[in-house]
Amino acid sequence: MTNGQRSGPELNGVFWRAVPLFAVTILALNTVNMFTALQDRPQTPWICPAVEQYTSAVCAIAFMWIGWAAFRIAPPDSRPRWRMLAIQIVGLLAFATAHIVGFYLLRGLIFGWLDMPFEFDLAQRFVYELRKDAIGYFIGVAAFWGLARLYGTPAQEASPPSATPATFDIRDGARVMRVPAADILAASSAGNYVEFMLADGRKPLMRSSLTALEAELAPLGFVRTHRSWLVNAARVTELRPEKSGDYAVRLGDIEAPLSRRFPDALARLRAG
């Protein structure tokens, strides 16, 4: 990967760092809750709050992988935002359901074995427990994110960059012209085709939309300067303002337009 995101093995290491940290935190919080319950209900046998709190803790630890899976699919800084939010909401509902049903069944088994009464209206208490789980769930996902940024090593740092120059395949039917990306000065829309301007003067055509090619060329340093033009930012030799507010972009012997409707492109080219 070249975008700085963490790879699978590295993120798995983050997960196993998080497991003991989360487990200790959850057990400590539930222990505090147990002693609070003993003070609030002094007439209740100590075993009752102990079973209630530690069954909740055990199930929360057992199902923390659900929050991890949602984090892996859509971390908080991923795009689009609506997809990230949708996946995290599904993750919350899955975690809360597994946690609540899990401790409900576990408590039933333990209290049954102890021959003690057990009253818990699952349907009535679900929303209440869900609200509590939501706080812990989103804190947990945020913690995963923070640990991933702290301990995860970007793949591009873990392996040396390739010495092979980037290339791009200009495809015309069955014919493929493989050229170094640095030799492509610009590309412009030409009806159903895109015309490439190469440093050696050649102008091959490729049947495609400029928008589709933009997704392929942007990682190679190309910038959309006009609805009909992409330019190689590394090959720009001059930016010349026009009276209309637009700019002319010089790339060797080629001149491309830079529309004022593309302010991000202007900022990018000015930055070099």
C-alpha cells in the first residue's frame, strides 16, 4: 500500500495490544460498579451484583472483536462519511445485541445453578442497556483508531519504495502503449477518446472518459485543471494569469487551460 494506511498483519498486532488494555479497563469499571451496587443495596447478597457485573464484563470482552471488525471496515477517518457512520451503527447494534443477550443467558445459567431468583426483562431493558453500550462502543472504536495511529506502521515505511519508475498503459483496443508517467505532459478530452501529449511529441489516443482516467492518473501526480484537461504537475514550467481570471499552464511546448473553477488545482500547481 502506498497511501499510508496500515496493513493487515500490523493492525492485527494493534488488536492484540488492545485486548489486555480493554479487558483490564472493563474489569476495573465493573468492579467499581459492583461495590457501588453493594452500597446502594446493602440488603442484597453480594453474589448478585458480582454475577451481574462480571457477566457483563466477560461478554463485553468476548464480543469486543465486533467493534474491531467495524473499525477495520470503516475507521473514523474513512470516506465517505455516510458509509463509515452506517457501518459503525450496524457494529454498535451487533455488539449491543451480542453483549446484552450474552450476559442475560449467562446470568440465567449462573443464578439457576445457584438456585437463586433471576429477574431481568430483556425486551424492556434492551434500550437502556443499548444506550450504555453505545458510550463504551464508540470510546472503544476511538481507542482502536488511536492505537492504530500510535503503533501501526505504515506499509510504505515498512518496505523501501520501488526504484522502478511509474508507468501508465495507454490502451487503444488490443494495442497497449506502456509509457513512463513522467513522459506524459497532459491529457485532454477528444470526444469519446482522450488524447495524451507525450514529451517526445507523440499524441496517442485512448477510448475513455477523462473522468475515468483521472482516477488512474491522480495517484501519479496528475491534476484536473479544466473539465477537458489533466496535466502532469511535475512537468509544469509556467503558470500565466489571463484577464478572465483563468490561467494558462505551460508544459514544455504544450499549453493547457486552468479554469478559475478549479481553485484546488491552482493551489496544487503553485505549491510545486
